[in-house]
Amino acid sequence: MYKYTEQDKKIVKNRTKEFKFQVERRINGDLTEEEFKPLRLMNGLYLQLHAYMLRVAIPYGELSDIQLNKLAEIADKYDKGYGHFTTRQNIQFNWPKLLDVPDILSELAEVEMHAIQTSGNCIRNVSCDHLAGINSEEVEDPRPWCEIIRKWSTFHPEFSFLPRKFKIAVTGSEKDRAAIKVHDIGLKIVKKLGTIGFEVFVGGGQGRSPYVAKKINDFLEKKDLLNYLEAILSVYNELGRRDNIYKARIKILVNELGQEKIKELVDEKFEELSDKSLELNQNEINNIFNFFKLPIEKKTNSKVPIHSDKEYNHWLQQNVINHKIRGHSIVVISLKPPGKPPGDATSSQMRELSKISKDFSYGEIRVTHEQNLILPHILNSNLYELWSRLKKLGLSTPNFGLITDTICCPGLDYCALATARSIPISQKISNHFKEYSVQEKIGDLKIKISGCINACGHHHVGNIGILGLDKNGEESYQITLGGSATEKASIGQIVGPSFSTENLIPAIERILKTYEENKKKNEDFLSAFNRLGIDKFKEDLYK
Amino acid sequence: MILQRDKVKKNPFQIIQNVDELVEMKKKSILITLDLWEAQKKLITKHKFNLGLEIASDQSLGPIKNDLHYFKLIQFKFITFKDGRPFSLAKKLRRSYNFKNEIRGSGHILPDQYIFLLRCGFDSVEIEEKNLETWLKFLEMDKGIYYQP
């Protein structure tokens, strides 16, 4: 895992001091709320429906046991005893007081954490494949590249007041688990003729105008990564629209100019501005890679314990993935138990998980962009004991990748922008489909729920997407089908008129029936949808 | 008031709105807008002025790319502090166009942006006297430790 250098420590400490000064100036009136807003946002502090919300960065989703324990402490001391893991691998606290925030930031700094650039019109927390470095099909571990980008993008003097927020994701595998094609920049590590470099995608995103990112570079050399990112950002900072907040993301610029033109502008800028001092040399790259060495020393013949417990076996089947080192497994901890808000963890769960990760996973925990947690390095023979401990905490739900493993935004329960609630919809789904046998029969299926068109719940890329709307004061839910955030990314298609809260579950049931009746053997929902087309589903749903 | 790093300095440049003013006043150091420059370049260059050019944050450098040698000062006027274009434009002036004279920030800018401005190639800022202490405080808090070159 990455450990702060002296430089990191000084920068984070200094920022905490600076933010304290900004809060003082806001309170004594030197800063107007309009001026304070972008400054507090750049420190992860939102004003929501009922209170401030602090979003703490978890760079590329990687946490230590000590950090998770600190998050539990903060949840107890400054919040209401829980935290919410987000789709960009961060954590949010929903109830901090403004005057406590500088103290929270100081406490976070003690464990090498911060809230820098988790919001605002700047380059946000870089996100990453949650199986980085531990899956066998990877070209190269993307985490060190995320760290290189994290450093470069933090307090970038030129790119801290962009037209709009800017999100970067990196994957090292053909199979995309980081949703890179719905990011402003998506980087995919590839190998060509024995040399490792990047494919670069730009202009993906969701919100009210969803787009799949376009590829603008087939092979970018490693040494040029930062200069090339600067070129993209510089084009965007100069030409991105600032007249309309809804048209300000780079996806709109890419779409207005076209793939060829944007590529040409970026290439020009790259030629013109490339700075030798930004070129990465192999030594620097190696230094960062050294932080990410696997803690497991060698492969073993450790066997998975056999037990007759049905729940244990469901969990093994659903939530346990092979590690690239033999004798080890990767365990997904679902934060989607029946009837609970997706992504929430209580302070006692976090505290216990911190201990569990220390006992079984070298003190490492990861956050996935699908709002679950991961214990990355479990010796097979420990799986039963681990499961027993997770079960006691209510963290052994065997639903990873299934219908109740929904992504969901905070919605109208918390968010000032929402048009409808989304958490209760997710709760309804997880209660309705809670039987493992029912879920297993449906198979791989991603439901994603947003409480407004800003699409924080990723509904556009849900196999089944649900968008909460306000229809004359009544909550109403529009369904999209066929979306995907994988390597074959696609934007879901609207199936037809929206449904009331009561009619939503029957509508999902009807959609599943169409799938069930028409699927070929071993065909998952998305493949069946792509083969059958939306009309078939529409016809069945509205007849 | 003009602040250059930690020093307050005099501002010899006087803003000129139209050409009549220019001829009448015979100022030695004048600041003109990009619009005036584009409209009256010939007339303006007839006189021997110390020329400063004011570019608003929503304007581009395109029209003056070949005229930079005329200017002793280029002043970016921020329409709002949230409009970060001048950060890129200043960097472009320095890096691509090799502009060596003074670059100044004016308009709606915050002391919180001072270090970013300096690092992107700005030399000075036009500020309100009452805020001087805060601007200096940001300079003092800066320890010169950055992730970027």
C-alpha cells in the first residue's frame, strides 16, 4: 500500500491549516457564501438538504486497517455513527458541523487521509479497478499509475478552476471493472509489441447527457502520461463551456467538436506544451511501484474449508474470487444486505472490519465503485472463520453481482438536487428479491438507481436503470434497459412511461419474466436484452 | 493596489476606454482593452506608449498572438474567480509564446488563488487594500512544496 512521504504529509497538513483559515474568514464575513462554496467543495464539504456532508477521499479505493478504524472513530465522534461508501470509492459523512470540519481534517491527516478535491470543479479522486494487482489477467497494476496521477492532479495550479468537475479512472485489464468509459478520461493499460502503455478514452459521462467515452489514443507511452493529461486538461480548460453548467463537462466539448477534432487539438497541445520536467523516468515509476508490492510472499496449497452450512456455501460461490497467488482468495463484502441503504456501514462494522482485515488480509481493505468492500488477500484456509466473523456483523450477504447488489445515490433522503428518493427503492428491491435462490436463478444483473437526472446512481449504465422523477409532486420512476459500464459500455434505453413507487417492483418482475421466457441457456440478462431488443421488453411491459 | 509577490507597487498604467482619450491624455503608460486594440491597433501603435493590454477571462489570445512584442503588461481580468481560463492562458503566454513582460491578474480573484496565479506565470495582482493582509498570509502559508514542477 502507498505510504505518505514527507512531502505528502506537509502538503496535507498545510491544506488543513489553509482550510481552517477559510472557515474563519467565512464566519467573520470576509468570504461570501458564493466565494466560500467552491473553496469548501474543493475540501469535500457540501451543503445538503439537512446538513453539511463531508466526502473523504479514498484514493483508488485503498484503505488500511488503521484508516478504516479512524473512519469509524470520526463517524462516532462527529457524525451519527455511520458512513456511506460512494461510487467513486470515497466515503461520505452526512452530519458533520461546519466548525468541526477543520478538526476532522486534522484527525484524518494523522492517518494519511484527507478530503482534498473530492468535490468542486477540479480533478477528483482517481478511481481504479478494485481487483488491481490481484487478478491474473492484468497487463499491469493500475494503482501506481493512479498514485502518479493523484500527485500530479492535487492542487494543480492550472486545473483547479475548471469549467466543471473532472474524473479519471484507470484499469489494467481487458475486463473493465472501473467504468473507465463513463469517465472524463479513462485510461486502459495495454501491451503492444512487448511495451506497456495506455489507451486513452475521453468524454464519457452520465448526468443529463450521457456519453460513452471516445478513444483518442491507441498507445500512449508511459513517460508521456502526465504531459498528455495536461494537454487534454488544457484544451478543456480553455474551450470547455462555462455559459451553462449542464453543458460544461468535457463530454459536451468532445461531442460538439467530434472525436477527430478533439484528438487533433490534444495532439497539438501535447506537441506545443510538453514539458521535459513532467516526463516520467523509469526510476520515479519504480519508486511508486515499490509501494504496491503484494504482501503475500508465496503461493500455497491452502484449501478452502468445507462445511455443510448453506449460507456459507452461497457466500463462497457468490462473494469469493480467486486471487492471482494460489492458495488465496479475494473476498467481497456486500454493503447491500436486505432492507439497508446500499453502501452504508456503521461505525461498529467499520471498527470490526478494521480488526478482521488486520487478522486476515494484511490490514488491507478496498472500496469498489459499486459500493462494496473487498478484503484482497485471504488465505483459503481462513475463509470459514472469516465468514463466521462477517456473519456476526451482518456483512456476509451473498449477493455480489446479483439483482440486490444495486448501486444507489443518496436521493431525496439527503440530497438537495434530488427529485425523488432512491434509497427506499433499493430497499424494496433488496427485500423483495432477498432469497438467494431467487437471485441466483436471475443471475448476473446490475440495477442502478438515481434520484435525479444527475445520475450519481449510474442509472444510465445499469442493465436495469431506475431514475426517480417528480411528477406533479409524486415520486415516479423511469426505467432504462441495456446499460453497461464494462468494456462494452453502453447507455441504457428508456423503455417507456414511468412507474409509481407501488408499480415499480411489478414492472421489474415483468421485465425479468420477459428475460426468463426468452433467454438462451446460460445467457445473462444483458446479452439477452441485446439480442432481443427493447421492443420485446416494451411490448410485454405495457401490454 | 498592485501586489507583486510580497511588495505593494505603484501602478503607472491608466486604463483608456477610447482613442480620443488616448490622444488627449498623452499618458505614458496606458492600459487598453483587447476590443480597443483590435479596433485601433494602427492608431495606437503610432504613439510611443508603454502599452498594457487587458484581456477578459472569456477572451482568447488568438488575436494578439503576433502582437505580443507591443505589450509591457498583459492583464487578465477575471469575470469571476471561478473562471479558471486565465491560468491556462498565462501559462500559454509564458511557455508557448515566450512572453517575458509582466502578467497581472485583476477583477474577481481571491487571495486563496494567489499561489496558483504565481505558479502559472502571473507576476502581480490588482487587489483591494483592505484585503492585503489576507493575500500576504497566503504567501506566508505557502511552503513551496508542490507535486508539479
